[in-house]
Amino acid sequence: MPATVEYLFESLPEGYRERLGRPGEYPFTRGVYPRMYTDRPWTMRQYAGFSSAEESNARYRYLLSQGQTGLSVAFDLPTQLGLDPDHPLSVGEVGKVGVSIACLEDMRTLLDSIPLDKVTTSMTINAPANMLLALYLLVAEEQGVSWDKLGGTIQNDILKEYIARGTYIFPPGSSMRLITDVFAFCSEKVPKWNTISISGYHIREAGSTAAQEIAFTLANGKAYVQAAIEAGLDVDAFAPRLSFFFASHNDILEEAAKFRAARRMWARIMRHEFKAQDPKSWTLRFHTQTGGSTLTAQEPLNNVVRTAYQALAAVLGGTQSLHTNAYDEALGLPTEKSALLALRTQQILAYESGITRAVDPLGGSFYVEHLTDALEAQAQDYLDQIARLGGAVAAVEAGFFQREIEEAAWEFQRQVESGQRIIVGVNRFNNPDSPLNEHTPVQKISDALANRRKAQIQAFRAGRDGQAAANALEALRKAARGPENLMPYILEAFRRRATLGEICGVLREEWGEYQPSY
């Protein structure tokens, strides 16, 4: 830290210094690392995946060739729900919002020619997170990469699925078991892997406020930590690999303050509530994605500007990695051109704006510190309410999160429709004849893909040793009835060429499916 900045910090009142701290020191208000981006920029991790494993692999390799520094995999809805592409409920959804993955061959194709010991990978997968992680580990094994060399993240955050996103499979108790199984397995076998990305992003996209995003995310985080401790894990054995995922919306200073408040609150929770001793257990490391719900179909090129400002807010708030949305995502999946422009938005921010020359450039601003304190207080009020309900799982089952988000979303929409909240090109400055409304090419996924994927998975099953797969699935079934860690059984089932749908099918039969009661 330059001497002048150090002098200014020391001149602050003592209580102020305690709330801020220095970058890289408790309570991490100003960032989790002492030098933040002055050594290297954040990881540029563009979320991508569509159609088949072959097409998604080509997009990943293209983005890496253009300077992207990490992968982020989007899966289609059947994969997210643990269904094979030939399942009746997969009709109309195969490859539409992400890549279709059902077996080891699919994952092998998806990661072809991508060196897994050099590239970190984030996978947005929740209910079947253990299964997709197992496939990733098996492909790494085939590449000759030892698991202790692998870096990456699985989202693995099932509570926010019940709250806001909806791609759940199993009841909460069984789902929490799968999550703690990953914590235990990776702490021993895959030590560099981030075992969960506790996600406020989808909570915000569903309509929450910034304070609700902080509170509901941290409440879920507390539930996962408590579940792992109750499963017999030492907090400092798994907490350093917890990570978070937030949205960045349009209010630049509020968003930057939100990230600062979340870091400070999590540090206090881990240090004082859970008695973690390792300072790495106190740090809230997070990925940010710009706000998909803020993108407009009207004058879609305006979304380039929105995304750039949201990316700036994330960087001012100290994100560790960042995805910038493409301008055409209100209309469809990104094209190659729009995906490249989204990546270039980050690169211009990192290499032309000068933003990386300062650590926490907003630190000490009267307004930003006021916002940080105010958001922390609002979020703490929510955490206290959730605690009185019995914690995050009880609050989910009572419908508390869902009702709060619905009310916030309704209020936001009321403000838009009344004109109180201005959306440029939508309810103000909207001109149907604007040249910014000229035709925007939209990525289309062929319906022929579904038939091709059906044929592929059926041929895969026909060509395997069916008895070996059945034996592995039966071993998984028996293990699911007891307390054993299921990761070794899932790995063995995939080695014996079981499919994702078959593995999740066994667990559905044993545990049932979650049915909301609210």
C-alpha cells in the first residue's frame, strides 16, 4: 500500500478503521487480497454452453483463444434435472438453454483438447452437482491430470433452487447430504476445488433487493456450514473452499457497497459464530455475473452499456471472477459475435480503464461507506428474522424467502409501470422507429438436436456391459440407504457406463422428489 494511502488509513477514527480494515485483512471489507487487481486482473469466466457437447466445446475453445481465462459451463434443463435426453420430460428442452450431458462420453467430448490442469472450470449445476463433478473428474483422469491439480467450482447450492430457480430434484434433507458428501470428498481428494458457489445471483434475478440478496445468500451459507459440521467435518477443513456468486445490477455504488457489506458480514459469521480459526475460512470469495433481468429486448444494443456499468460495479466491489452478459440475451442465447463483444467489455475494463491500479478505490468514500453500513444493517435484520424461523431450511419450507422476493419483484414492476423507475428505451425515450431496434440476429437451436441426442444415448446404452452398469447402480442404491459418502459410488457407476438419468433415477426411487408445500 503506498505510504500516502497508509497515512490516510491511520488517520481515520478507530471504529471506522475496524469496520474497514486493510485489504486482505479481517473483516475484508476492502477485499480478500492485499493487492487485489494490482498483481493480476480478475478471472474472465464467460458462461457458455448450448446444443451438443461438440458445439459447446468449439465455443469454449474459441473463447479461450480470444483471451478468456476460465470456463463456465451452462447445462440444459434436462441435465439440470437429472434426466437423460430421451426421457419424456426432456421433450422440447434438449440443448436449448445449455449443453446436453448424460454420460461419460458426452463430458469427454465437451472437454476435448482443453487442458484441465491449466484451465479452471465453473459448472452451474445443483441438484445433480455430484454427478457432473464425477464426470469431470473421470475425464481429468483420462487426460492424466491428478485430481489434486484440478481447480474449479460446482454451484451445488440447492437451497436457492427451492427459493428462486426451481431446478431441484430431491427433498432438502437428502440434498443437503449430497452437498456435505462433496465437501468431505473434495477436502481429501480434490483440495483445490470450490465445493459450492452459494448463489445470490438467482435470488436477485427473481426480484429481490440488494439487501435481500446479501441476507438470503448468507443465510443459505450458514445452513451449509452447519450441515457440514453436523456431518462431522471440521470447519477449517472445508470452509476455505466455499465460494459465492452474486449479481451486479445497474445501481453502481449500491452494488459495490453490497459486495463490501457481504464480505464483512461473512467474515464475522465465520469467525465468531462458527469459531473458524483459519483466516481463509473467513473470506468471502465470489464470482459475479451482470444482471440478465436488466437486459431489454427493446433497443438491445443499449445492453452493451448496461453490462459495462454493471461490470464496473463488480470490479469496484472486488469480485474474483466475472461474466459479462451479451447484449442479445433478452432475445436468445448469445451468438459468437455477441459473446466476443461481452468478453471484450471485460478486457477493455481490465486493460484500458486504469481500474486495476487501485485497491478498493471507493474505500473511505462517505457515501459508499454509508451505503455499506446501511445494507449491512438491512441484511442483518433479515438474518435475524430467518434465525427466529429456525434457519434457512425452515424458512424455505415456510415460504418466507419466496414471499419476500415476490413482494420485492412486484414493487419493482409497479415502479416501472408507473414511470417512477426509468428503463431507457422501454418506459422512457422509447421510439419504435429507433435504428437501435433494427433486426438483431438470434442464436437458434435446431429441433433436430433432440432426435440426434436420443439416438446417441440409446446407442450408448446398447453398446455397454448392461450387467456391470446395473450392478454399479444397485451398489449406489444400497449406499443411499445408509450413511456412506456417495461420491465413490457415483464415480463407479459412471465408470461402468451408467447414465446421469439412471443414477438420479435410483436416488429418486430411494429418496423421493421434493414437492413444495407453500
